[in-house]
Amino acid sequence: MEIRLDGKRALVTGAGKGIGREVARLLTACGADVTALSRSASDLETLRQETGCRVLVADLADAEAARRGAEEAGPVELLVNNAGISIPQPFLETTAEAFDRTMAVNVRAVLIVTQVVARGMIARGRGGAVVNVSSQSSMRGLADHAAYCASKGALDQLTRVMALELGPHQIRVNAVNPTVTLTPMGEMAWGDPAKSGPMRAKIPLGRFAMPLDVAHAVAYLLSDRADMIHGAMLPVDGGFLAA
Ligand code: NAP
């Protein structure tokens, strides 16, 4: 089964590093015309040189910048809300600042960017597809991840409501829920062998995800091969959530 996205315009947030960068690469390889949005201009410049994609610098933690960034991206048929942050802190030491920032990037920016993009899709009347990059942590508690788990639980719920309200406009909305993935964020949160060992032991397939494992799931959900899949949370977790 080949996935082709020729003639489709795609916006990928958080495309400078990790999963988002791999998604931008893969969607480009599938024929999509990709706009990559992220925070660090240097990451976007190397991605532009590598893939030829269009790039946009915006800080999605800022609500107004998120709205402007989505508007500057222009019309797209495909949206990947991938940008996310993790600020690991024990529950009792979780600060209001870390909580608010995590919610702003992982949840509020998804709301704002998708509102802008979906309004355009509805106006053009040809539907579209959205994939939100959530996490296994939306469905399980992980120590030191109170704000992050709360944000991804909220993102799954946002995904469901978006599916309900955007479905009648033929805009499909789904989420992917990866396990620990080998990216800069994955290294930061799970690089310590004292943490990575017990986590890996809970994954029946016995390994962490590679960014490409997640990108393949995203590309599938964006494609017409997933035309009847809507409102789903797809684990990309080696079976972690099966336990
Ligand atoms: P990453 O390696 O930290 O890369 C995240 C990318 O998003 C970076 O390019 C970053 O840019 C960008 N970004 C972060 N905050 C932003 C903001 N405020 N505005 C614009 N761009 C921003 O993370 P990742 O591991 O690829 O994670 C991608 C997504 O997968 C996230 O939603 C994450 O929660 C989810 N996820 C990750 C894992 C994992 O283990 N890695 C597991 C499950 C789910 P800068 O570096 O310039 O800030």
C-alpha cells in the first residue's frame, strides 16, 4: 500500500526537531507541499535546505503568535499538530509556570492553529485531515509528568470534540499516541538509564519508538487510505497501552 499526498498542502508544527522533522521529511517524500513551522530558525533552515519545504518561525506558546503563524501558513488540506514540550517535575514541585506553558503549547496552540486552518478548509468546501501528536501519557500516569500527562489527556479530549464538530465538514481528525521516542525530548526525559530501563521493560516489543515509526502512522492517517478513520487515538507504543 503506497501512500501518496501529491497536490496536498500540509502544515507541520514543531517541525524543527524530532518527530515533527521526520513527519515533514516523510510528507515531502510522499509528494505533499509542506510548510514547516517551529521555534528555532536554524533548525528550519537546515530542514529547508534538505527538503525544499517552506518554513515559518513562530512561538506557539504565545496565543497571538500561534494565530498569526497559522494564518501565514495559508491554505492547507493537511495539518499535523506536533509541537509539544515536556518539563519533567515531581507532582509536589510542579510549578504554575511549567503547567501553564505546557498547556499553552500542547493544548491551547492546537486549538488556535486548528481553528484557523479548519475555517479555511470549511470555506473551500473540500474537507481535510488533521493529526494531533499526543502520547501514551494521555492514558497512563507517568511519574514526574503531571503537567505533561494532563496536557496530553486534554489533547485527546480536544481531538474527540474536533472530530465531532469538524467531521460534518469532511475534516477528519485523529491522534497518534507514541511511547518514548528517540528524539531530543525523549533523550531529555528518559535518557537516564534508571528511568529508561523500567519504561522499556513495560513495552512488549522491547524498544522505544523511532521518529519514523510515528511519522508513518501520521502519514497513513492523513492519507485517503484512512478515509473512514475519524476521532481515533492510535497508539504507536510497541504495546505499552495493552497492559
Ligand atoms: P522535540 O525533540 O523536543 O522537538 C519538538 C519540536 O517542537 C522542536 O522543533 C521545537 O522547537 C518545537 N517546539 C516546541 N515548542 C514550540 C513552540 N512553543 N513553538 C513552536 N515550536 C515549538 O520533541 P519530540 O519528541 O519530537 O516531540 C514531538 C511531539 O511528540 C510532542 O507533541 C511530544 O509531546 C510528542 N511525544 C514525544 C514523545 C517522546 O518520547 N519524544 C513521546 C510521545 C509523544 P525548539 O526546539 O526550537 O523549541
